[in-house]
Amino acid sequence: MKKLLMIGAILLAPVFANAAGGPSVPLDHIKTDPTNQQSLQRGMQLYANYCLGCHSAQYQRYERAADDIGIPHDLLSEHLIFSDQKIGEQMTNAMDPDQAKAWFGAPPPDLTNEVNLRGADWVYTYLRSFYVDESRPYGVNNVVFPSVGMPNVLAELQGIQRKGCGQVAKLDDSGNTVVDPLTGKAMTAQSCDVLVVDQGTGSMSVEEFDQAAYDLTNFMAYMSKPYLQDSKSIGIKVIFFLLFMTLVFYFLYVEFWRDIKKKH
């Protein structure tokens, strides 16, 4: 019994750790789509270009990703593998952990299971929540992950984002939007934690960057569960098989008892 309790505690530890360490800011909600191959392809391109230099995805193989999201092997090898790695290898990098610790304070984590750990909403909001903070070593901070030891690698796409003042949705203690009972409209409050992008400093508009952040999060969600679509397909087949066998066994049952009733 004690062993079972210990195993359960170990399995649930990441869940409680995530809940305890979760952000106090509201997260933007998204719905990832493992069937949207165009989004996944754009997301993999972003990951290879902006994330893989520091963050490995050692539990994901290039070839498996290419097959799942519809990228021809020759195009992936030519445009998304920037080392002498082969397409059948894992998505790793050559960063030395000791040097990474000296640069960032800790080695950048592997991101294969980041969405499983944090959730897609957290990752999506985090990617869009860097802002200028000259007190930090890399000149930026993050609303979702304060004092994070990471530069804003997507700054050239998003642009320079700063904290400003403006109206934001008013939230209750549970983090839900407060609605005016008279008008039925969401209530707002003044805040100086509003994030505003300096116009013309990024190669993308706000809407385009939001789409890029979604695509990247969508690909990371795929990496966290590359078997998801296969599981759904197998599950449907299993259900139909069980329904078919239920009919077979029912008719066998009827035939069996018909013979018994005849004998009596």
C-alpha cells in the first residue's frame, strides 16, 4: 500500500508543482489543432529557426514529425536541419550544458513535453508576453514568467514590446471577467501593465505574430503527444470492433438459449 501511495505521489508531483507555480496573470485561451498541417508546418519552421539552437526536442525525431505533418523528407533536410544530423535522428542541438548555464543561469530545458507540463494556454501567452526591462541581463522580462533568464528570440518578428497604461478586463478572485449586471458587458479597469508593441519595430503585425505564436504552440502541442491522432483512430476502430462483437455475441446468446428451450 505504501508503495502505491509513493508511486501516486511521484506521478502527481508535476501536476501539483505546475499548479503551485502557475502564473497569477490570466492566460489567453487557445485550442490547438493536430489536424491543421499548415499550422504545424509553420510551427516546426519557427521552432527550427528560433528555438532549436538552445532548446532541444530530444524525444521527437525529424522523420516522424515530417511524416505526421506532411513535409517531404528532402525539403525538411534542406531547410530545417542546420547541422550534419540525419533525418532519422532526434531534434537535438550541440549546445554545451556548462556554457548554457553560464550564459542563462541554467541550461535551457528540453521542450518536447513543455505543453504537457505547462499547458498550451501558458506557452501561447508566454511567447507573447516579453517586454522591455533594462534591469534584466538581456533587457527583457516576461509577464507570465517574471525574471526569466531568456532573451526574446522572437523580437525581430514581434517587435519591441513595452508596458504601458490602458483599460483591461476586470477580473474576480477566480480570474473570471466581471460582467456588469445592468448592461451585461464586461467591466474594465485601468492598468499600467498593458503590453504595447512599438510600431514598425517588428516584421509582423500584431495579428500575424499572434498567428505565429499559435503555430509554434500548436507544433509544441503536437510534439508533446505525437501519438494523439493515432490513438483517436485506434480508439474509433476498437469501439466499432466491440460493437460488432457485441452483436455477434448477442446472436450467439439467442441461438444458444433457443436450443436449450427446445430441449426443455
